[in-house]
Amino acid sequence: MTLAVTPPAGSTQPLDPAASPGGPVRRGARRLRGVTRRTWAVAATLVVLLIAGLVWWSAADHGPPALTSADVAKQVDAALKAQQRAAAEKPPDAVTAYGILAPSLVTIVSAGGTSSERLGSGVVVNADGSILTADHVVDGATSVRVTFADGTTSTARVAKADKATDTATLSVADLPTVVVPATLGGGARVGDTVYALGNPLGLRSSFTAGVVSALDRTIKVDATRSLKGLIQFDAAVNPGNSGGPLVNSAGQVIGIVTGLANPSDQAFFVGIGFAVPITSAGGGGNIPPQ
């Protein structure tokens, strides 16, 4: 005999819980969906933080990378090439020295005295146009004419002379528009490169090169007189160089050419020249302090 179970009056609750729409299965599904949403939110947050961290790290200054031996070799090679380019572009010392001194060189022609005419050289040593030369170029002359590097000519007179050093200072009547005094240098050393600038044999503004071959030399001028403390050098000099400047590689005047070795009584260059050091050119007068 089958019994029928009748739900209480007014109740609509089904007897089978699994068949109920609001039963345990639906509540579990809601919980699962809630967990899934939270997981995605956490994952998304982590991804955002990771991206932000990567952006920060890439923008941060991590310092220069460590140098490798290949990097060092490359830098050294680049520096050497830069030095070579600079050296190739720089003019030789001789070109620089000539460019500095040429505007200060003068040609001197004196007449009277012991000969009818003598040719020599000189160098402007002061802004007032004072010219330093060798005394034997103008000694006893009745007239002296000078020609500046720009072609200006003028009469000149001996303002001061010193036979002990064979140097003299000339004062000129007419100056060029631009006066370019030479730069005077200090002492010389054996082995230093030197240049002689003058008018040998009438060849104006000639430039020769050599080295200082000895210092403190003494040469006999005549039977009663000698010149002492001279610079000996091997740049070619000839008649017409007398009184011209002996110049170092910086373009500074370190001496005044006074003569050449003449063992065979020849008047031309035989390999050794002599100059009075600029620091002892006592007849120079009007020379700026060294």
C-alpha cells in the first residue's frame, strides 16, 4: 500500500532538494564565480605591477657597461689616429719660425768707412723701430739705409754700439705703417734646432736650418780682439747674414749672427757659424727686458 505524502497546506517547497532552483547547486555556482573574479583581479594587478617594474628598470640609469679589451683597443686606436691627424695638420717648426720672424727682418746697406758698400741684416727689436745688427756691418759708415720687410726704406743712424760683442743698435728716420718687433728668447742648448734668417750674398730673406753645435766659443776677430761667449751653429751663413737673427724653433731670437769659421781665408760658409747670445748683446740698447 502506497502512502501519499502531501505537503503542508500553503507550502510550495519541493520535497527533492536537488530539484529546488535555489538549492545548494546554485549557491555553489555563485561562490565559484566569485572566486574566479577575484583571481582574475589579482592576476591583472600582478601583471600591471610587473609591467610598471619593467618600465622603471628600463628607464633607470644603470651606469656605463663594463669596458672590454676590445673597447679599450678601439679607444686607443681612435686617440692615436686623432694625434696623427693633428700632427699632419700642424705646420713644421721651420715654417712657423719663419712666419714669425720674417716681418721683423731688415736689410742693411752701409757706405763709407773701410769699404764702399756693405750688405748686412738686422732685426727689429722694439716697437719704436730700433734695429739690432752686427757692429761690423755699420762700423765707420757715413750713410746707412735700411729696408723693412714690407718694402719701406729709410735712412738710419747708429744709436749705440758695442765692439766687445760686435752688436749695434740703429735708429731709423721713417717707420713702416706696421712695426713688427721680434720676440726675444732665452738661452740655447747644444743640439737645439736653430734657424738663420738674413740676406746672404744679396739673396734677401733667406732661411737656413741647423743645430747648436757648441756654446761659449771664442773666435779671433783680428790681431788684438776676440769675441767670447758665442753660440756655435751649423746653419749656413754667408756675407749678408751678418747682423741677422739666429732663431729657435719657437720663432724667438736667441742670437745675432756675427761671423763664420774661416780657416782658409774664404769668405763663404764652411760649415760653422757664430752668433752673439741675445742676452749678452750689450750694444743692443732699447731692447725690451728679457
